[in-house]
Amino acid sequence: MTDISLSPRLKTVAEMIPADKVVADIGTDHGYLPIFLVKEKRAKKVIACDVRKDPLSKAEDNAKSAGVYDHIDFRLSDGLEKIPSGEADIYVICGMGGFVIMGILESAISENKLPSGAGFILSPHSDEEAFRRFLYKNGFFIKNEKFICDNGMFYVIFSCVYDLKKREASDREYRYGAIPVKEKQPELKKFLLREKRILEETRAKLLENAAHSQNVRERLVQVEDDLKKNADALHVFEE
């Protein structure tokens, strides 16, 4: 492996990382992002971490093949366990479930590993609404947020600064993000249209059985509420 081609998701992640910083890639997997950052001279230093030995070993092999092994610091680490507070400027945590990333951040906060001003590029692949609520509640300021589509899947990528200030937002902002709606991001609109179709199909199926189950009726109420939030966000694109 001498060259790498980043997926649209990882390419967007790389573009959101400020230049000339010490970057820690948490859950590096095959090490594609650290290799790219080094080859493109985008980072002052790169630390590649993974909790599993096999992916970390594969990342090391890829870095050797790409000729950048000596420029990446590989660490077997559970989250930020092996990164002293203040060593990194930017922490990248992507490709995991939202609650997994929340757990990593909660542990780092409880262990005082996050200095004020630390930057984060975060991309959960599930539970985005709960993830936004976590960021607001735990002192992460969302500087930027992008919806993208990669191989038919929608992802949200957050650029945040840990400033320890708790915030609140509207239900629509928790669900879809303030910045993507304000900017009328095209991929968000595609996501909303797909979500609308799925919710309408779900509502139709629930209506067929609503008279027979309390659980179904409660689920129907939730779907109707989700459709209202969806319509509210879609209305912005019509303004």
C-alpha cells in the first residue's frame, strides 16, 4: 500500500481537522486517516490509537507500506487512556456508535484528560440526537456540523471545542443540528426526504393495527411527533 483513497466520510473528517496540530485518532482501525494526514503534511504529529491489537497491527503494517511508519505514534489504548491530558490538540473519534463515543468522552472527562480548548472531530454512526444532547449538556461547543452521504448511508460529522459550558437547544436542533438546518445542507434535505418516506410508511402500518394494542398506539403518537419535526425542518428548505 503506497497510496490511500479516503472514503467520502473520512475525507470530510480530514478536511475538518485544523492544519499543523497534534492529532489523536481514537479507534484508528486500519490507520488510513493518520497515514493520509502524514502524507499530506496536514498534522504536526499524529497519534493512532485502538483498543484492539489486530487492527492496530494492521494500521502499523499499512503505515510501513506507505512509508510513514516512523511519523506516527501507535498506541494500544482504550479510548484516551494512553494519551496524557494536553498532549493532543485535536481528538478524532469516528466510526462508532453514538453511545460508545459518549462513553469514551465521559471516561475522559471523569479522568480529567480533557483540557479546556481541546478540539474534537466526532462522527457517530448511530443515535445522533442523543449524541447532540450529550454534547450540549457536557460542555462541547459545536463549531461545525456536516451531513454527508457515503455509500448510501448518511453520517453526521461534528467539529467541537471542549469549553465546559453547558447549553440547551430546541428539539429540532437536537434532532437535526442547528448548523445543517441553517445552512440548508443538501445532504440533510436528502436525509429528511428519506426519513419522511420511512415515517409515513411506518405510520400506515401502525394505523392498520392501532386499535389492537396500546403499545402500537403509543408508537403511533411518537411517529406523528417525528413527522412534525421532520416537516418543520423540511419547511426551512422551502423558505
